[in-house]
Amino acid sequence: MHMKDEKWKSLLGLANRARKIISGEELVIKEIRNNNAKLVLIAKDASANTYKKVMDKASYYNVQVKEVENRFELGHAIGKEARVVVAVLDDGFSKSLTKLL
């Protein structure tokens, strides 16, 4: 566990409490399409299908994607069990997260 690890997680937690993130494949793709997603976080253990779908959509709409270790790390950061994909809907949070990841 590096300090840097902890930092992005607590930041994502803050973004979550500020209601600036959404999770789940369908919702994330919808927000990418609506140009609301500023940054997408995807777990390295996402299914190949989900991974491809999210990556294709994000690259088409020019949304940056960052990988995180696994679905449990991503989920725990926002107080959930496991999350495969999360979108950040706020510029400030996404800029800070991009620096940390």
C-alpha cells in the first residue's frame, strides 16, 4: 500500500460524497455519451467485454481512462463492495485524480 494509493482512494471517496461520480457499466457509458464523464476509472480485472466497451466509448468521446488494481479497490474507495467501472463527473476531481493515478 503506497501513500499515493491512499490518496486517490480518499479523493475518490470525497468525490463520491460530493455526488460527483457514478458507477456501473451502463451508467458510465451513458455519461460518456452525454459528455458528462471527465475521467473514467476501470478495474484491471474487468471482464474483457466490459473493458472493450468502456475503452471504445471513452476513446471515441475523448475521455481519459485510468486503470486501478482491481474491482475491490475501486469499490472500497467509494464505500461499496466491488465496482468495475466508475466515472468522475467533475473537472476538479478528475484533474486531481489524473495526477495521482
